[in-house]
Amino acid sequence: MKRLSLVIVLLAGFQMMAQEGPTISSAVIAMDRTNDIPAAKEYIEEAAKILSTKDMSTVKFKNAAKFYYYSGLINFRIAQSEDPAIKALDPEALDKAAENFLKSIEYETSKGKDKFLDKSRAQIPYVANAIATRGIQKDADKNPLGAYQDFQKTYDLNLSVGRTDTSMLYNTAVMAQKAEMYDKAIEINEKLIAMNYKGVEYSATNLEGKKVVYNSKKQMDFSVANSLATDPKVEGDYRADIYLATAGLYRKSGDTATYDKYIQEGRVKFPDNEAIIRAELQKFLETKQYDKAMVNLDLAISKDPKSHTLLYIKGNILQTTIGDLEGAVVAYDQALAIKADYLDPLYMKGLMHINEANSLTKEMNDLPLNAKKKYDALKAKQKVEFQKALPLFEKAHEIDPKDKETLNALKEVYYKLRMLPEAQEVDKKLAELE
């Protein structure tokens, strides 16, 4: 009796091993003839179970080729379905589609045959685009690691059919940086630099009024031609941005030598790029190379003459390191002409008068006791300096009533000008900020 049971089991196993062909055919019929995706999924999963018990080298070519291609196709249909019930059949369907189309290509290439090879290759860009779209959504959902993985997968899929999608590689670098995978971001950026990736962006406005970025000009033109989008745009040259990002990543890692190298190379290759000019300026300021910083500042200002920040920085260097107070006032006034409520240049202009008043105080203290006439003249000059400082600090206080440095300076001016009630009021404000 036991022997009979064993024979039955063996026969059942043999029967199961022999059934992948009809099962795969059933999946194909359900997919191609009746578009019954749930049934097609059941059949193809059953075929997968059967094949999992076998060495694929023993499976007939036509069955294996059909299995890989239709596994990819069925899963892709599930992933792309607008029917929630179909989509819910397998949350991992899109990744399974990519995996099986790749297996289809690998299998038929290894056999030197072409039954579904071209069809599988043709599906890869569509699957890649769907994964890229998923990655964009993950980025919007603040999931940079997930977006990085999808963009990397998109790049690899396209590469498998001979398409080097450099824009997707760039997106991968951006997501790697967002995900704080700095070594990986550097690796990809340096690859992009070696490829001289320029990075043109193709975009248009969809029917909902939102910007849509396309993978190619062909896709953008197709959407516009079919009235799916308007206002097509071709923009961008990201090479300077890549240099700057790579430099910043090296700086973050503490490698200032390589940071300097990329900034210097970037300045040579992109002499008009404002962001790299500013980065070089920051380096000069940190290393106190003020002469070079001034040259750099004038260049940066020529590129962005409406930058109140650059004008303020110029004024600050002229005032605090070079000692050119007249030049500093000119720069501060230019900054204030652009942004009237800019506290910093107002404060620094007021500080000039405080410093001058303090130097007069020292001069007064150094006079002999019988130099009353000279003392009174200096004291009158000192009062004028405090009077000049007063409206500057008052204006700065209006802009930011809680700025402690401004309040302390204002209090000193009030006391020096014998404006005691005003000075006491400032004291109260300072006490409230403690």
C-alpha cells in the first residue's frame, strides 16, 4: 500500500512537471483573447510554480520564452491598470514586469533566438518610464531613498536596451544627495562630469496648468501635438550645477582640497556662472584673501547688479578689513537703494559714526587738563557723530524691534545725547528679551 502511494505521488509530480506548456498557453489566451487579467495572473503564477521545480535548461525554448515575456506583460498590465481592483492584484507588479522583461531579453539572447526578444526590448522604455514616474512621486512624498532607487532602476533598464538616459542619472545623483548618500552622489556626479552631461530639460504645461517634465523632446512634442499640453520649453545646462554640487559634497566630507579643485575648474569652464562665482567668493572670505574677494565681488555684482546682499558684503569688507569707509558707504547706500528695509547696512553705517565718536573720546581723554577749548570742539564733533548715528539705528530698530545689537547701540546713542527717557525705554525692551 505504501509503495502504491509513493507511485501515485511520483506520477502526480511528473504530471505537474509536464504541465507548464498548457498553463502558459492558458495565460496567453486569457491575456490576448479575453483581456481577463485576473485569470491571466492566476495561470502565469501557476506556471511559475511549476517551473520553480525544474531546471530551466530542461524547459522547451518556446515555453520558457513565452513564460518570461507574458510574465512581464501581465504584470505590466496590472501595474498600469486604472481599475483599482486590477491594480490591487499585486502591488509589486511593476517591479516584476521589469524583472521578467529583462529575463526574457537575457534568456533569448543567450539562446541566440528571437521569439519575443524585440517585443521585450520594446516594452522596457515604457516600464522604465512608469518606474521613473513612481520615483517622482516618491520624491514629492519626501522619500528620497525610494526615489533614488527608482531612478537608478530606470537608468539601468534603459541601459539594458542601449539607451543611456543621462537625465535620469542626474536625477539619481540629486536623490542620492537628498538621501544623504554623499559618496554615491559624488560617484554619480563625477561620472556625469566625465560624460560632459549638459542636462537639457523638456517641459510643458498640462491641462491642469501644472508643469510636466518629459524624458525626451519627442515625448514633449507628442503631448503638445495631441493637445495634452501647451507652452513647451527647452531649458537648462546643469554642468555648472554638477561641479558646484560635487564641490559641496567634498567640502561636507572635509576634503577641502578637492572642493577647491572643483571650484577652480568650474570657474575656468563656466566663468559667467554666478553660483560658482559666489562659491569662490565664500572661499576667499573664509581664507581672508580679501583682495581676491574684492575682485570676485565686483565680478559677481556685474552678473547680478540687483543683489543687495553682494553689495552689503562689499561694503562690509571695505569697512571692516580694508578701511575704505567712503567706499563702504557707497556700497551700503547702493544696497539700501535696492532694499530700503535692509537692517545690516543701516546698522553698519550707524556703527561707523559710533566708532568715529569713540575715537574722538580717546582723543579727548588724551588732552591735557588746560586744553578746554580743544576739548569742547572735539565734544561738539562727537555729538554730531552720535546725531548722525541716531536715525540709522532708529530705522534699523523699526525693521527689527527685537534685534539686540541694534537696541544696545540705540541705547548708547540715547545716553550720549542725554535722551534719558528714550534710553530707559530701550533698557525695558532689552530686559523683556532676556
